[in-house]
Amino acid sequence: MRLIATTPAEIQSRLFEFLKSVLLRQPRTAGPILADGLALRRLYKQADPQLVMLLRHGLDRLLWEISPAPDRRLVAKGAALKVSAAVFGLAVAAHNTLPGAKLPVWGGGRLADPVEPFTAALLATVPAAASVPEMLLYHSLLRDVTPPPHTWPQELSPLVAQLVQKSPLTSLLALDGFRNPALQPLAEELLGTARAKPAGKNWPSSAWHGAVERVLQLPELAAWLRRQWLDLPETRRCCRHLGMILETLRRQGNCRTLLLEFYETYERCRWGAAWNGGTGRSVFEVMEELLRAQGSSDAALRLNRWGNEYLLKFLPLVETVIAAKGVPKDYRHLTTDLVNAIRRLLQYSTCNVRHRIEFTSVDFPKEASDEPS
């Protein structure tokens, strides 16, 4: 078996087939791309125009999905984008993380598979997307390479996690299997969890926060993200990671509209509905069962911790209501019902944030019933 694409033509041919499958939203490959530094430099400098065309078509498709009539600023940013060499390194790495790039047998089992260390070393040379156009381009390339939520394992593989770290926009949506290193300090503060070792080396927390702020400056892109978050399954990891993202945005102080529109739409469309994995139980019923688990055994403490992780999704709303001394009046579909349901669960929570919450100064004229309607 010949493993190394020895000529630039072979590499570009494989990339063409891969990018064509990405454009069809069914990424696939028939084997790994392994190349030396010279072959990669040639790819970066002399990429086939058809590869650039496929990347731009993928970006255009994403913009259309964000809105059939995209904001002119968004279109202008995409049109002005100059495809950099870095995106081809990202494409090769993404190609090599697919199941079709795995080597079933390497050296009769006596030798280590060369694909993973090569791809990890390649990713270390790829910078994270910084500008909005770059983030959109990276996400258009990676959004179907990362597995969909219903197929995710406990955590994404280290290589796929490194891919997501390069794309801040993708990191805002890959919430079930991706443990975001930029959010680990907040997780330690709120849940007391130990910091996870970052899968990559070049994604400082401050850079991620700055990238997210640039994304949310475009109202159309912020509205699209809100819709994506509302469609996410209410798994424990999704609730935990989304809650930390929303709390990060709340602390930045310039995302009030995004937060309150998210919770307003959530209350109107999802609260109390049978959305928890098709079990017919609302996430509030699941939270209460976990938080009220009694005992000091490891099993009981683990259930309590899981309940706290679900609850993180709603703590930014609680903090916002406390700061406003009541439910904001300018969001008519956001009522005291949802807030009171959260308030009722806080008495069982052992989340660290609970000790900072005082409801005595907040007016709650309507108490929630035992179960959400």
C-alpha cells in the first residue's frame, strides 16, 4: 500500500474529492494524506483554483443557510476574503480525521499508525481563525467533519478537538462532545471541576473570547447562533457547555439582547415540552430528580453534580433577573414562570454559584407549580 502522496497533483486530487464531498455535506475520503514539508509548501503556494472555488462555494452555502438574504456586511466580508494557505493545512488535517483515512493495518501491528502524529503536527502549524470571514470559512469546512450530536462519544477524539479549537465558530456549536479549554476556568469556578488539559497549544483563552465577541457583533450571525442553540439536544454536556458560554456572554455585558431573546424563545417554544432525548420528560424533571438524590455516597454526589451541570444552562437568566430586580418588561414572552421554576431547583443545588444568589430583593409575584406546564 502506498501511503504517501508523493506529488502535489496527487494531494490536490484527493483534496478536490474531499472538498467536493464537504460541499455536498457528506464528507468522506478513501485514505489518508501524508506529505512532507516540501509537498505541503507547494500545495500552499500553488493550490489548484478549483480547490479555492470549492472552498468559496462552501462558504456561500453557509451564508445562505444563515439567511437566504444575508446581511450586506456578511456578504461583503465573505466576498473580500482571501483564502490563505492555512486553510489548506486545515483541510488536510480534517481529511485525515475521517474514518476513511484510518489505516486498518500498519506494519502488521508492529508499528504505530503514522496518520495521527502527522495530522497533530500539521494542526500545530495551523493558526486559529481570527477574523469573521476566516471563522465562517473554517466552520463551512469543519461543520460536518465533526460528528453530529447524536453520534458523539463522551468526548471528541483529541484530533477532532484540535480541529474545533482552530474554529471559534465551530466551538460555539460543538457542545456535546467538546470540552472547551477557554471555558475551563469558569467551569472550575462554578462547578469546582479540575481544568482539562488543552488538546491544542495555540488557542489562548483571551483570543477565543475576542473571536466570539467579533462574531456576535453581527446581529444576523448572532441570531443564527441563537437558533442553533435552541435546536441542540438537552443532554447534560450540552446544557453544561452552553450554560458556560451564555454566562461568559452575560459577564461581557454587551449581549443582553442575545441572552434574553434566547430564554424568551426557549420559554415559548421548548420549556415543559418532551425534548429530553424523546423520553417524554422535560429537562426540569430530570434536573429535579438528579438534584434531589440523597446520600453522601459517590453515586449520589455524582447525580447531584450532573444536576448542577444541567442547571448551568439557566443560571445566566437568574443572574440577569437579579441584576434587573425582576423579569425584564421589554420581553413579553419571558415570564416569571420559567424563572420561578429555576428558583425552585436552586434550593437543591450544590453549585458554587448558588451561594452568591439572593432572591429576597427580587419580586416574584407568581410562584411556579410543582411541574412545568
